[in-house]
Amino acid sequence: MEENRNGYLYIVFSNTPCKMGSFIRAVTHGMYNHVSVALNEDLSEMYSFARLKRDTPFCGGFVHEGAERYRLKERTADISICGIEVGEEGVEKVRSRIKNMEQQRDAYLYNLFSAMLVPIHKKAYARDSYTCVEFVSAILKIAGVSLLCECYSASELYLQLHDREVYRGEFPESASIVDESYCDRVSIPRRIGNSLKQFGRLLRRIHTQTN
């Protein structure tokens, strides 16, 4: 990777080593199934919308990501990092937005409905709910970055940003682990209960759609 630079956001594309990740790549016919935004190049401040625990693929929200999400036994995710120049003002706008989201973390949900509609290039709009692609696209907009067209999958977003790639390879061993609780085991009854609860919360938010 290049030297860390002021005024840049880092968009991290990955092929996460899990069954759901493999399924998403198969459905979207893309190299990557997940995307995150990092405020620094060492990836210690990396955020996205994803599952809350490894055992709960259908229960997700806003997460501060760490290396444990990119390693599973002997497998490590391949990633691409794109450095997007947005200026120091753009970075501060994003930092402020993310700080606000961290303070209200429980209010945000992973948008399962949008995720299910990706293969037909449709979205489901719901208050405070995003897929990883929707979240990163929204962050880029806050920073003043205009995309050529709307993106539905991580691979589609990568195609728009790949010319600004600064690193491609395995997830770095030096990256910080910030959420070891991600690996906590969750019982099957709790998985089902939490997933149903989140589905109900998300369903109620669909009525607030704006498009």
C-alpha cells in the first residue's frame, strides 16, 4: 500500500471467507461480495453494514470492522483498497457522520430486503437501513463523490472505483482486531429469535420509503 495520505477515504472491497459471501459472489457474478469504508489506510477505523455476529448472517447493522471478519480458520479474504481523494473537509464530514452513527448504533439495521433484490437491480428503501453498498455509496455522497450510476453490488461499485486502487492482496496481517465479540457463539434459538425480531423491525420501516 502507498503512504497514508491526508484528505483520503479508503474503500475496501473484499471476498469474505464465509458461505454467504460465496453465495453472493455466485449470484452477482462478481469478484467481491462486501465493501467497507476506512478513515485511514491501516484499516483500524473501518466501517460497514454487515452481520453482527459470525453465527447470525440474517441479523446485521452498522459495524466497526476488524480483522476477525476477514479470516476464517486458514482462509483470509482477498481485498482491494481504493484511495478516494475527498479533501480534509470531506473526511471530517464523513467522520462526523460515522461518529453519530456509532452513538446510535442500535437504531441502524442491515437492509435484508435490498440485499434480496440485488439480482434484479432493485432496492427497498427503509429508514436507517442499508446494505454495505448502500452505506458506502451514501458515505461517498456525503464526501462529495459522485458515482456514474447507481450500484447494487460490491462488484458494480468496484468497477467505478478500480482505477483508484492502491492495494490488492490478502487482508493485511497488521490490521487491528477491534471486535473480538464478533466470534462469540450464538445459540440456535437466539439466532432465530434475533433474526425474526430484526425482520419485523425492518418490515415496519419499509412504510417510510422515500422513492
